[in-house]
Amino acid sequence: MRTIGVLTSGGDAPGMNAAIRAVVRAGIYNGMKVMGIERGYNGLINGHIKEMELSSVADIIHRGGTVLKTARCEEFKTEEGRKKAINVLKVFGIEGLVVIGGDGSFAGAQKLSEAGIKTIGIPGTIDNDLAYTDYTIGFYTAVNTVLDAIGKIRDTSASHDRANIVEVMGRHCGDIALYAGLAGGAESVILPEEEYNIDEICKKLIQGKNRGKLHSIIMLAEGLGNAFEIGKKIEEVTNIETKVTVLGHIQRGGNPTAFDRILASRMGARAVELLMDGASGRVVGIRANQLIDMDIHEALLIEKKFDKEISELTKMLSI
Ligand code: ADP
């Protein structure tokens, strides 16, 4: 293989840059030309492609976002759109493609592979919603961002004896709320994977207050109701002033943590290795700290299991 391409697609995640750097450097180290495709499948269809040099990825390992930019592309979901993309790949002589993104991006990569383009996926999303891998690039950085915010919220709410609802991202996956809930010492965590009982949450808040607790944190995963209405309900029942913070897109930014930089570097290099071995239609993951790779279709069929151990532990430690 003489020329490979790399793109980032879907929602961005801290650590995508470290993954791009690893693909570019590992590709060049192994004697290949590496082309950077801008704005995901959009850039592929429209030929927004440039050759990456060693220096193109200098000074980016520590930066959030993605220097290749990212986008969503409806046209790529059509047969016609993909035909255009395949032609562009041929014109640029790109024989193998590394796609850094989430499940949607992987579905696109699989279709390219079925059409004869060698593709490898790297999981880049803060949501940690891909079941085949223990962690996705960006997840732990997002959890740290939430923890940073919780620390600040604790400072101010302790001064005012307040309760706080902190709404975090994750789409249909509660991992950010769950892990940040445990690490941030949240009193309650509301997740898509578990039924919750507002009366239980209120009871816990009242009991805590009676024991002299100065403030409380309730983690709320997005998409489970209006945070402000939940806050109002809690305030009415408990008589504890309840503030709401919706963290939003700050969770998608920031310098990647050491864990995400190392994960991205390992996965990027492995993706290049797989292309050199002639593999296609596979995704790179990590299980028990060992890199793995598997068929994209199989990987996307695995259902995400809810981490009951972390959930039970959070409950036990927040009594
Ligand atoms: P993520 O990769 O973060 O899950 P999306 O679900 O938005 O993000 O997918 C990113 C892009 O991948 C889409 O805009 C589209 O171009 C492509 N894509 C998603 N699903 C498919 C599909 N079933 N077939 C082909 N391309 C897809």
C-alpha cells in the first residue's frame, strides 16, 4: 500500500488530533504517503484532500478538536454519494482509509469496505457508546471536564446550602454521567439505563440535609426530561434550593488527558498496521488494556452492557 487517507467524522472528541498524528506519523514511518481528508465524508465527496507531512501534525497531540475538521454528510448515506467518494479516492490514489468517529461513521466505513475500499475505524466519541471497546477516545477527557465543573459547582453551592442538577452529554449512553457521578461523589445519578425514582432522590437529599450536608450533586444524563423541571420538582418536595447546570459543548473540548492521548496514539498506529496487513472493514478497540480489532458489522451489533458494578458502587458510597 503506497497511499492512505485519514478523516474525522461525526461529533468531535478530544484526542482525535492525537489519533490523526499517530496515523500520519506511522504511515510516513512505514514509507507511505498520507492524505488528510477534511470535514469527514463531505470532504471526501468534494475532494478536500491534502497531503500530510510530518510537520502537518506537529504540536497537535495535546489539542482538543480535530485539525482535519469534522462534519456530518447526508449525501454519503446514498449510493450515489458513496460512488462519488470512491471515485475521488481513486483519483487521489488512496488505497486505504482510516475513519475516526462513532457508530455512524463506522457504518459509512463498512459500506466503503463492501465497495472494495480498504477501511479501518478508530472509535472517537466522548459518549463511550461503542460496546465492542472498553473505551472510546475522548471519553475520559469529557469525564474530567465534568469533574472540573462539579468541583466549581460544589464551591459555590456549599456557600449557599444548595442542591445541584448537572446535566451531561452521552446521547443514549449514560457512561459520562455514571463515571463522573462516581468520581465526583454525586448523591444521585439519573441514567438512561436505569429507572429512577424522584421521591427516592428527594428523600436522600432531605436525609443528607438533616445530617448536615452542605450541598448535593445530582448527575443527569441528557435526554431524560427537562433538567429545570426536575429541579423545580425537587425544590418543591425538599424545600432545598436546587440549581441546574447544563454543561453542553464544553464537554466536547479541552486538552485530551494522558489516557486519551495514549489510547489515540496506540489505536492510530494499529490502524496503519492493519491496512499494511491488507485488512479491511475492521475497527480498532481496547479490552483489558490490550488493543483488539474486529469486523465493523460484528462490532456494531454488540449491545452496550450497563455497568452495574459502577452504578451499585456509586449508590453505596453516596448514602
Ligand atoms: P458518529 O460517527 O459520531 O456516530 P453520525 O451518526 O452523525 O456520527 O455519522 C457521521 C456520518 O457518517 C454521517 O453524517 C454520514 O455521512 C455517515 N453515516 C452514518 N450512518 C451511515 C450509514 N448507515 N451509511 C453510510 N454512511 C453513514
